[in-house]
Amino acid sequence: MLNGFKDFILRGNVISMAIGLAVGAAFTAVVTGFSTAFITPLIGLATGSVGDFSTAEFAVRGAIFPYGKFLAAAIAFIITAAVLYFCVVVPMAKVQNRFTKEEEVDIKAALRDCPRCFSAIPAVASRCAHCTSEVEPDPEAVSLAKLPVQR
């Protein structure tokens, strides 16, 4: 029983996930610190509050609403999401697109109905296998299959 648990913990994907979480938490702390130290005061200066607006709040009937904390957290989230998207997601998508193979087209997979007997025939067929009537091949299927145009 403990051997199974040990195998589970020492699997590569569990360790990678733990490292990813630790790096993500550290990255979030850095972005939050940057947002708090630079972005929040700049927005505070632009909106007329002096310096840090994260302490901004308003009160309604004695209930205090600290909207500045929410704005600071929203800004940190947007910066984190943007950095992750542009520095991780976009480059990884480019790498994956570079290494993915183009799927081969199965010319018999696309089917259509014969206009005479309504049987299913391949879209690239020029003759129905059921009633032997001549049919016009689907031009899109012919171009996808990279077949010569039949005349």
C-alpha cells in the first residue's frame, strides 16, 4: 500500500505539478508586488488620489466598502494573465504548431448521397457504387484529397 503511494508521489507529473504551483505562487507574488509598488500608485495619481489608491473606500449607512483593494487585486490579476498569455501560452502554441504533423485526409471518410438512388457514396466518387450512375465529384473534397480534376 505504501509502495503505491510512493510511486504516485514520485511520478513525473505530480512533481512537475508541485513545481509549477510553487513557481506560479512566486510569480503571483512578484506581479502583485509590482502592481502594488508601481501600477496602483500611478493609477492613484492619475485619478486624483495621492499615491496608493488601494486604501480607497466608501461608506453607506456605516457599512464600509474597500473598493481600492478589489481594484488592486483586479489589476494584479490582469497583469498576471497578460504575462502568462504572452510569455507562456503564445510561445507554447507556436512550438506545438511547429511539431504537429499534418493529418492525412481519408478520401473515403467524407460521404454524400447519390442524387439518383440516395445511397451514401464518397464525396470524391464520380460514379455511384450502388446504381452505377455518373455523379459530379464534390470539388472541395477533390481539392482536399489532392486528386486531379476529372473532366
